[in-house]
Amino acid sequence: MNMFVSAMRLNDKIFTTIVLILLSALFSSSGVFTGVDRLIYEGMQWLHYEEASDSVVRLVSLPVTIATSVLLAILPLLWLPKLTPCKSLMVNFLYLIAVIFIVYAGAVLFRLWVRPSGALLAILLAYPVWRWRRLDSAQLFLDRELQNLRDELAALGMEQEEEVGVVNEDPLQYRISRVQLTAKHLRDLHKSRSDTLTFISHDIRAPLGAAMLLLDKFENNKYTERMERMITRAHAMAEGFLQASRAEMVNVNKFQELDMVSLTQQAVDDVYEIALAKQLQLSTQLPEDPLWVRGDFGLLLRAVSNVLLNAVKYSPDQSEVKVLMTSDAQSLTLKVIDQGPGIPAKKVTKIFKRFSRADGEHQAQEGSGLGLYFVNVTLRKHRGTVVAQSEEGRGATFIITLPLERRKINNPVDNERRALIPAMFSDSI
Amino acid sequence: MKIALLEDDLAFAETVIEWLEEAHFEVDHFETGLDFLKEFPNLQYDLFIFDWALPDMEGPDVMVSVRLRSNKLPPIIFFTGRSEEDDIVRVMEAGADDYVVKPASRAMLMARVNALLRRVASQSQVEACYEYGALKLDTRSRVVTLAGEEVKLTDKEFDLALYFFKNEGVLLSRTHLMNVVWGAVSELETRKVDVHVSHLRSKLKLVPENGWKLTSIYQQGYRLERNR
């Protein structure tokens, strides 16, 4: 599509150049506008009355006049494609005045008079010709893209209802309403896709959950264990889909203030049992005071838990997982550092994509391959980031950053701390 | 103790009945909301367990109908198939005392059932001293000790701690905590509860290493429970 746009721009340039060359050559050679030339010449004589009256100014030959006019006329194409309409109009106006001065300067300094009417008229027309051409191509492009989009949607069996009543109006208005309709249609499609996903995931989860309960009734043997693993994995996948679509669709206007320190503490508490089973040491260094952010509690808790679970999952027994949180005036940083096998350099950026695992051979491992994708989506929705740093064989560090809530915080001050405040200021009073 | 179970999924209901009966509860099972509403005026229950999605009506509607016919209700636990925040908030706003997300584990369901029944039994009594492992709360001198060492708590923190321990395992909504501990609190001060809970967690070391878990339920409520 970009190539198409740039090709179109090139065509527009060539078209405008040709039009300007023809116009300037025509105007300067035909002598239609000799009146303009005379007016400017007289203006010059008036300005430089004494010099002009007692010296001879030579008229340059017709081919030179045409060549100069053409050159001066196509110069605006250097800036027209780059500037906004308003700026190009202003620059063109300044250029027009500059050209008159150049012609004057030629007459005064070199005693040569180039008839400027051809160039001036072409410069005046340069802006409208270029804009007209651009608008036409843009509309053409828009029409074509819109038609393609509608064809594609129709091919998918999702035709739009035809708009009514706007066809006969202003063509620009018509196009705008078509774009709006298509955009709305796409939003609806996105929502219905997400709704379908939620519906499917939910309906898949329910029977799997029931099957898990039924498994409890059987005596444990290697078959029930295997079945439990498979059902658990399917359940986790349905859950992963559901959560990922929830993160994608979350309404940022419903975000609430929450304390990331206690949220992280809760996530650490949640993985405690699993860490204990692997004899991992979970060391946390969290700030004592709350750090407020604006967000969705459920999503952020799950995001932090996913990063922690990931660290715990890939950690060898009896190793250490560190959880550190720091903050500055604008944002907080949460680091989760493990001593696991690490992530190969070429995979480190891919792990946040859908259906990726740190190690491709671990397909049988539980998890949906959506855990870190979910983390990434959630953090982006919260205007935060998540990155992984790792060297193979030397553990991995996951770094989450989140912007802090800017509203002034009115923490309830403890009695003990309240007592300290006057003491702190006593020196200065 | 008698429990009414309203659940249309028979396989699920069968398992839950088995768990409850093994714990010596008497269970009446209903499959539809209308069945339950027809029978319930003639019977006395200590606890309701409702499924959210029933074939003929939604769990909360059943609850509203029950409330219209009787002014004294036993605690209600909702089974919900969805674990998203919006659903949990709806459950709590509907006036449920607690919820269990399907598929529930036996331990989870029994913990919720027992916590609610215990709460009903011990509602109005305040004892002079409560002991929870290494933690000791003296309600007369308002002193808390952790492994023999005194922990300095503010008045509100002490009230909050006492309320949490008296309602161990029970889901306490934030609004409820605000009313009980602070009296009326404006909506603007919702951070107050979060900050106090967070202080309690760090001062009393309510972490899994010490056998405790203090959880925020989507910031709508809190639950202090023993780490199993």
C-alpha cells in the first residue's frame, strides 16, 4: 500500500511539473501578458528612477526568457509536497515576491530585463494545480481502498448495510460517511470476534471443569494422572484465551486507583505454595509505602502472577527468585529475577507474542502459550512496558514499568508518623 | 446443619452433595429456581448454595424472591462459572456473602461453607483474648503481640485486625469494612481501607510463611484466611 501511495505521489509531481512547464512556457512566449510585464517594469523604473532613466536595459532573448520562466516556475515543487497546505501557500507567496526582486536585481545589476509574467503566473497557479491533483489522487486512493475493504468483508460473508441518503450529497461528505460506516463495522466485527471467543472459552471451560471434578471420584493411577494433566492443560488454554481477550477488550475508562505494592505482595503470596514445593527462596524487596497506579486490579494481578509463575516454573529446585520494586517521580519498576536456564537471545523478543514458549521443545508443558502475551497486552493497556533480559544459562530478568497515578495522594497518616512531622520542621520555625 | 443446594448441573451437584454429606451436613437439592421457591417456605436452612446460571432464572433473582418472602436469610454462597472481576462484583452487589468459582475444589468449598457458618455462630460474642498461633489480641488492653513482642497498631488498625480475625475465611466487602471500622466513610477515601489493610499485613506479618493469607478480592473486598 505504501508503494502505491509513493507511486501516486510521484505521478502527481510529474503531472504538476509538466503543467507548470507548459503554462510558464506558454505565458512567457505568447506575450499575452505583456501588460503585466510593463506594469512590473514601470514599477522598477519608479523605484530606481534615476538609474533606469539614463541607462539602457537590454531585453533578453525569447528562449532565455522561456528557460528562466520554466526554471522559476517548477521550483515550488521542491517544497509543495513537503509542507502543509497553509505553509505551502505562505511560502509560495514569499517566493512570488522574491522572484519579482530577482528580476529587479537582474535589471539593476546586470542591465538585463527578463520578462517575468510567465514565471509569475505559473507560480501563482502552482499551488492550486498541486493541491487539486493531490486531492484527486487521495480521493481516488480512498475510494479504491474502501472498495477493497468492502469487497474483502463481503468475501468473508460480512456485508455492510448500505448507507442511505448520503449518495447525492457532496462527494467528500459521502466518502467521509463511508469511512465512518466502515470503521464502525470493523469495530463491531472486532467486538463480535471477542464476544465469540469469550463465549467459546467459557463454554469449553465449564465441561472441562466438570470433568476435573469427576476425575476426583476415580482411584488415582497413571491413567487418571495423565487425564488430569490433559484436562488441566485444556482448561488452562481456555482460560488463557479468555483472559487474553479480556485484556485486549478492557475499557481503560473503568480503571481504578490501586496500590501496586500490595498487589505484588498478593501475587507473591499466591505463588508461595508452588515455590515451596520446589524449595525456592522467594526474596522480596518492596517499598514500605503504597505506590498508586490507575488500572484494572484483576488484569494487573494476573499479569504480575504470570511473570512470577513463569520465573518459578523455569527455576531449578533450591534456587532463588528475587522480586524487586523501585520507583521515581513518574513510574515504578518491578523486576523479577530468576536463576533458570535463561532465554536464547533470538527468542527473547518473541516470548511476548501469542503461542510462544521460551523453549519450543517444551510443548508438553502446562500453560497456554498465552501467559506472557497476556502480560504484554495488559501492560500496554496500562501505558506500561514489559521486557525480558537474559543470557542463555544465566537466568532471566523480567522488568515491568508502570506510570504512577499523578493525583495528589492523601495517605492516611499513622499516629506515630503524624507525631514526627512537627519535629521535622521544628528547626526552621 | 441443613444446606439448600440450587444447581442444575447434575454431575456437579452430585459431587458437591457427596462432599457436604461427608462433612455431616444435611443437603436438599433443587434443580430449578421455581422448585426451590415452591419448597423453601416450608423448610429451615442454615446456608444456601446457589448456582448463578439456572435454566429458568438467574441465581440473584432467586435471592431477591427469597428475600421478599422472608426477612431473615441464612448466608448465601454463589457458584459462578466465571472468574472475571465484573462477575464477582455482580455476585457481591447482589448481596451474596461469598462466591466459589467453578470448578471448585473440595477444600475451597468446605472452607467457605465453614467460615460462613462459624461467623453466624460467633457473631455477637467478644472474648477478652483471641489467640491465633503466634498472634495474640487482647481486646481489653487493645494490645497485639506477635511471638510475645508487642506490635504497635493504631486504633483503627486494631479494630480492623480484630474484625478480620473474628471473620477468618469470610469475604468482607470494602464497603462493609468501612462501615464497621470507620462508621460512614466517603467514597473519596476508599484508599483508606487499602492502606490500613496493607499496614496490617506488614505489621502483623500476615504472609504465607507465617500461615496467613490476606487477599484483596478485586479491591471490592478482603479475606483473611489460613494458608492451607
